[in-house]
Amino acid sequence: MATDETPAPADLLPGLRTSVTSLLASAAAFGDEDVRAPSLLPGWSRAHVLTHVARSADSRSRLLAAARTGADVPQYTDEAHREREIEEGAGRSAAALAEDLATALRRFLRAAAEHPEDGWDVPVRWLGGGMRPVRGAVASMLREVEVHHTDLRTGHRPADWPPAFVDRELPSTVEELAGRVDAPSMVLLVGGATYVIGDGRGPRVTGSGAELLGWLTGRTGGEGAAVDPPGPLPALPTWRS
């Protein structure tokens, strides 16, 4: 979800380009059987994930266009529209999926690079988030690319996520989790930072930022984290895709 406190988009674009290049290389290597294989996301094949990222890029291109023109164009018409696009696109060949993904991501990168500097704080209509500044488009696109690259099961792990990305995402992920009534009580320790979820009476979980972010978002089982007192990691609620 986009926030009003995201970094300057121009500062994020170089890293996003690098992440896009890596994702596109993975997508281009898939054959038709590969894209039918399951992703890390329940009920979604790799083809679903590739289609989702492509449509996510298109949705953010729409937001940038809305900010430039002043038109009240939503990111998506509604959640059903978003889901329908993914299902309809997931049946395509590997080549068609890779080409669509490359076209959508490169279109977004061009639109973001050309966006006027004084136009990043223009409010636009985010799906589920109401009217918020368009500056969140670049940061959230980077999140889509990095996290869903991991979902493709190509060996791109949370340990491969850019450190600056992890440093930004971990606090916001903890904040979102802490706001959920089904979140377990625990204390997270990473580097010199301490994050308290719930009343803080639960176990203390220690790990690197990437290890904890991957676990909190359901992309790993938390194998690299340590728990005190010893025992299983707290059971987490299902994370957003």
C-alpha cells in the first residue's frame, strides 16, 4: 500500500530498474510448462504471479497519468476487476507472459522517469487506500517486483532483496502487522532496532532484517530466526499477497 512518507521517487528509480531487469531475466527463462507450476502464493501459478505484476505496473501507470492530467482515474475499477484480469491473463504462453510483463514494466519506468518533479504529491485514487499521493507508485512497484520475484520460486530469496528495500519495508510491515487483531504478541530484534507487537509478552525473535521481513510476509518459514525462549516461532496471520 502506498504511503505519504515514501522516499523521493527519483532516488528509488535506479534500484527499481535493477530489480526489473532481474525479474525479466527470470521470466524470459520460463517455458510453457514452467509457468504452469505453482508459485509460493496459494492457488496461484507462476503465470498468475507474472500477470499480476504486469497489471500492477499498468495500474500504477494509470495513476501517474491521472496525476499528470488531473483525471479521476482509479488504480483499478474494483477488486473484482483486478482479480478478473489476473485469471484471464494466466492462461497465456510463457513467451506472451514475459513479453507482456516487459512491456508493462518498461512503460511504467518511462512514465515514472518522465513524471514532473512537482507532480509527485498529487493525490490519486488507490485501490483500497482512497486518495493518496502518487509518489507511492514507485516504492510500491519496487515491492511488487522484489516480493513477487521471490514468489516465482526461481531462487530469488529475501536474502537477495536490496538492503535499502528491506530497511524501508520492515518497519512498515511491522506497523501493519501490529495493527491486526490476529497478530501474535512478540518482540522482534534486528540489528540495534526493537519492534514490539501486541503487549510484548510473547517470545523475542532475532534475525537479520531480510530474514524477519521474509518471515513476516510469508515468504519463508523463518528458518534463519532465533526464538527466546526456545520453541517454535509465533504463528502469523496470512499476509497480503
